[in-house]
Amino acid sequence: MSDHNHMHADPEAALARAERVCRERGARFTSQRRRVYELIVCAGEPVTAYELLHRMGGDGGHPAPPTVYRALDFLQAHGLVHRLASQSRFVACDHPETGAHGGVFLVCDRCGRALEWQDERVARAVARSAREAGFELGDEVLPEVEGTCGDCRRG
């Protein structure tokens, strides 16, 4: 799925965009938050908090789990990453500057990579169905759909 997420093609551009988004929102993009975001972007696939912790330990430091979780909370709050609930993994947002997150994650059941597919019609349909069922949606609603990506089907 290497072609599925344009942010992973250029990590420096993704980092610059994240820094700009934080600056515009008056949020502090600390070195710790930047490193966690960089690890997520460079992973090229959804990662767990403990995978991030392990990778940060490879930098020569010994960060505590709360450090990673606080960074993840910040990154989620500012729309820079999403949590895939079904896997308890994190993935970089393809378009953090918009603030609109009304799509679906297409998650490959073979390689585990996730594509953030934006379609406001899906978001409206989910919201309408929830309202009709008397259900109140949380802040971020990105349904996950499992299947097999084109790379895995071909390969």
C-alpha cells in the first residue's frame, strides 16, 4: 500500500505541515511531540503506543509510557493523528490542516496498512444513522472497514 498515503512519501513535508498547523492553532509542537509524530509518519503503517515507546528507546533515551500517551493525546486533539480503535494503533492524518475528518479508514487485513478515505457523504450518513438511533457520536468518528489492499491482492 505504499502509494496509499501521500504523507508517508515525504516525512519532512508532513513534519513541516504539522509544525505549521500547530503554530497556526497556537499549540506547542514540542520536540517530544514532534518525535512521536515523526515516528508515526515514518512507520508507513499504523503503530501502537508501545511500538512508539520502543522506537523512542532506540534513540538512546528511556521515555516512560505516559510521555508517549501525552504526545498521542496532543496529536489526536490537533487532528495530526488518528487512533484506529479496532487495532489500538495510530496513523498520521493525511490532511490535518482542514480540521474535517469525515471519512473512513480502509484497513488491509493482510499487511495492516490503513488508507484514510475522505468522503463527506459517509460522514453525513453515519451522523444521520446515529441521530435516528438516538446515539450521540463522539468527537472523532472514523469508521474502519477491513479488506485487502490492491498491493496485497496483486502480490
